[in-house]
Amino acid sequence: MYINVCPGWCFSSNISKHAGGRIVIGWNPNCFTVNIVSMTSQLIHCQIITGSKKTSFDCTFVYAMNEARDRRILWDDLEVIARRIGGAWICMGDFNNVLNLTDRIGSPVRLGEVQPMRTCFSNCAIEDIKTADCFYTWTNKQEGSHRVMSKIDRVVANQLWLDMFSDAVANFLPEGSFDHCPAIIRTYNHDSSHKPFRFYNMWCNSPQFDEIVQHAWRVSITGCAMFRVCQRLKLLKKEFHKLNKEGFSEIHARDITALADMVEVQQQLHQNPMNDDLREREREVSLVYTSVHKSYLEFLQQKAKVDWLTTSDENTRLFHQSLKKRRQKMPYTPLLITMDHGRMTLWR
């Protein structure tokens, strides 16, 4: 599966420490050198060196156990790591534990529940990096008064790492169909410059394709022949961006719309988590998206007509496989960490 999803990448897991493995990390060797230093059933600790070899730091990926007695082992292991390293260190993942009394709604937080984690973080001299978007990172997806939301996924670092990446921010995105919010960590100022335009062959399959091209070419433009061609190409670029956003087929458009509706309601719910109307609305749009997305995947699978794709493997990667190979050479290629229900991504 790893080779199909990210060809050319390197992977490691803690399967030797836990049956089936609980954490998988993957990286593009053209952009990063990752040296695995140690691992347990609840963490993988490694040293990360950028491709330019100008920056290196320690990084720990965490997926804590559900039981408090098991997490005590994790707290001890983190303190051991903190004593051994002398440089920049970042630690991230699902800690399965709240840190503050305000980190959960729908169920009370007791001081005894947060104290072991607080003590560990204090002894390790690590703190949260700047975060944005969703505050609560996990939800039990239940209805009404049974809904619980908590902040159990964190990205923390020591002062040396914070000094090295002073603009770093962790964006926790809406959870979508999952129970955990995915996180994107950016260690640089966001580049708002326009990306180069790319034409996707899949647009040719759209019923609107011919009409879009013909309309752009009929627009009256004054100037020399080359100027008129360039201006019409700019018009096409704008329309193709719109087509890509709205969907290149009717079923694709419904899938995009359903996902956008669900994410919008989830963003509102994260801003006002106690609103019963929003909770009910989120349940409704989630059911709609699940149904529409299932139909979309079935359509793609039928169109692909290949036996090696199963219903659990989203066929959309057929459309983007060549793009992924090309993007491996790009400087912003991410370091991908997948942990059970959630996904965390560390960007350069």
C-alpha cells in the first residue's frame, strides 16, 4: 500500500514493539534524511535532517495508549528522551490525554487526570507551538448531550526548536469523516504567490469542456494575434480553475459540494461546540456526504476497471498518481505521519 500511495518514499513503523504496529512514518528521501533513534509501543523518536543539510532536529511521534497506567510509561519515556538530547526537539501526535481543565467539553476534567502530563511537559521543558483553526481535536461523534469534544492531539516543542522555527504554526483542520482533526505544521511564512498553472487531462472528460473553450475563443479582444491568444488563454485558465473547484462531472461536483457543506458546519461547530442546532446539522450533512462520497467512489472504481483496487482504497489516486511522482522533486514535499484514525503532516 505504501508504495502505491507514495512511490519512492521510505517508511518505518513500530510494528516490532506492538502487534500490527500503531505508528507509521513516511518521508521523501530527496527532501529529508530520517534516522530512527528509538521506538516503543507509544512513540517513534528520530532525527530529521533536511535535504540541504542546513537544518536538523529531533522529532518524536506519539500515539498514546487509552489507559492512564499505560500512559505513565510514555511520560517516563519522554523524560528520558528530553535528558538525552541537547538540541532542537519537536513532539507531536495523539497523547490521549488533556493537558488543561478547559481541554474537554461534554465530560468533566479532573485535576488528577491532567497532572501527570503537566509534570512530564514541565520536566521536558516543552510547550505547545502556535496553533490555528480547530481547538478541539477529537470528537466521539455522538448526538445531543452525549457529544464529547476534547483536545488530545498536540504539537509541542522545546525552546531551541521554537527559536529555530519562529514562524511555525500547527493548523488543526476539521475532522471530516474521521474522529480526529488532521494537523498541518508549517515551519515557514505562508507563500501567497501564485502557483504555475497546470492543465489536467481529466478536464477533457467534462461535458462543459468544449463549451468553455469555445466561449473563451469567441470573446472579442483587441490587439495583435499573439496578444489575443494570450488573453484567451488567461480566460481559459480562470474557467478551468473554476471547473476544478466545482467538479469536472456531475457526480464529482456533488461530492465536492457535500464535503464543503460538512466542513463548513464542522468549522461552525468548533466555534460554538455547545450549539445543539449545529450538532444536528453536522449529523445531517455528514450522512449526506457519506452517501454521496460512497457513490462517487463506486463510480470511480467502475470507471477504473481494475481488480487491484478495493472499496477501501479511494480510486481518486488514479487521477493524481503522475502528479505525486512529479511533486516528489518539489521542495515543499511533506513528511507524512499516519496514526490510526488521524493524520498528521510535517511540512518544511
